[in-house]
Amino acid sequence: MKTVTVNIVTPDGPVYDAEVTMVIAKTTSGEMGVLAGHIPMVAPLTIGAVKLRKADGQTEVAAISGGFIEVRPDKISILAPSAEIASSIDLARAKAALARAEQRVQKKQDNVDFKRANLALQRAINRIKVHEGNI
């Protein structure tokens, strides 16, 4: 099966760079799968998991906090505010972030930005699910 180079990049630097046979990502209009030779396109991503299927049958998963996917026939680039490969997610840190986000969402105070708190909650839940393989 043909492969395509995938790069996942954040403002802090590269997170992933490898050859894969398929990328499955969650865009704002739904989940999409991309194979080598796909027509060029750009799509916005939502908070979710990106599945990276390798030629040997293994699948790696990355937690993505939005961003964009740029597809070219020979290369796929994912630009995200933050991204982590499942094996590198610090579960204790993710659970602490979840607890903080839940506390902020539950507060009924005027000084709490609910949209921001809700996004932090979604990111924390996503990181935990990706780490535990519940995607």
C-alpha cells in the first residue's frame, strides 16, 4: 500500500513526522480519512483524535486541540495549537486539568469565561480518552 508523509506541528515545534498509509482526522464538517494521492485540500480540525495508520498495521493516535489539516498528494501537514502522541500524554497532568476545567465550568460567577472553560474541559477529556485508547 502507498504511504504518505505526515507532519504534526505545534507552535512549540514538531510532534510527529513519519510515513503512514492513512490519516483519520476529525474536521468541523465530520470525520475524514486521507490516503496517499488524495487531492489537495485544507480543512479546519476540531478537538479530537488523529489516527495514523502505518504500513505495518499499527495505529498511532495523537490528541489534537483544533487547527488545520493540509493535504497534498505526497504529504499531509497538521498544524495545531497543541498536539500530543498518546504514549507521551501525562495522565496525571491531564486529570488535574480535567478537574480544574470542571470546577471552572460549574462555577456560576461572572468572571468565569464559560466558552474558554468549556474548551479546556473538552481538551482535557480528549487527552484522557486518547491516552486510554477510548476514541
